[in-house]
Amino acid sequence: MSNIYWESFKTFFKIGIFTLGGGYAMIPLIEEEVVNRHRWVEKEELLDLIAIAQSCPGVFAINIATFIGYKLQKTRGAICTTVGTALPSFLIILAIAIFFSAFKDNPVVAAMFRGIRPAVVALIAVPTFRMAQQAKIGWSNAWIPIVSALAIWALGVSPIYIIIIAGIAGYLYGMYIKPTENNS
């Protein structure tokens, strides 16, 4: 029988090392490994953990890894998954910091970074649309993220206020409106 701590560390190390574009680009890999391959969490539960990780301060990738690790094996599991996620980035950034000054003006390196940018956008867009489908976001409730994005962009509203308002509204909806819809 395999050691869950080592297995979770290896899994999240692999997710951390093979993901370009940050935490949101990790979502497809996390879903594949945690939901489909290891079956540590259900798909619906992963959506809930993603929502919680997004609303917490800090780096999304670390938050989601910590929550999944905690669900698996409490504090020790959280430590294993968190270190597994953060270690590859730390090592890569360390290597880049050591060698980047020698290559920063190289046109080939600059071209590679320009080429990576569109791929990162796609890596973030695909899980966003997939999560919207799984969360049953349709035309009737698509106004919520649109109004939120416009409030942040056009009106300069702090995302913190949007998160707080959305959390309170979701709580109130779940406590008072959804139960009456289910009883109808």
C-alpha cells in the first residue's frame, strides 16, 4: 500500500512542475490527478474547494493544494501538498534568477516568452469555461461575473468588496432562496 503523504507530494510536485501560467492553469491537471486518477475528491467538491481557494488571500495554487491536502490527511497532508506545489516554482525561479541576467537580452529568449503568452491565456480560459459549465452558469446567471468584472474594471471597485458581497449573497441565497425553490 502506498504512502498517502508521499503520493500526494509527488502528485502536487508534478502538477507544480508541469504547469505554466499560474494557479488557474493548474485546474485541468488538478482535476485529472485529484478527481479522475486518484479519486481523492469528487468533481463537485473540487468546484467548492476552487471557490474557497479563490476567495482566500494568497496564491491560488497554494490555497487549493493546501485545502485538498487538508481534506486528505489534515495538517500533514496540507503540508505535503503545499510543499509539493510550491517547490517546483521555487526551484525554477531560483535557477532563472541565477542564469537570467546572462540571457535577458537574448532575442531567442525574448521570442520564447512572447510565444508562451498566448498559450498561457488558453490554459487559463479553458478551465474557466469548463468550471462555468460544471457550476451551471448559464445566461440566467452569467450577469454576475460580467457585472463583477465591469465593476472592477470600469468603476474601480476593489475585488475584495466583490468577493465579500458575493460571499454574503451566496450564503443568503443558499440559506433562504434555494430551500424555497427546492420545496416548490
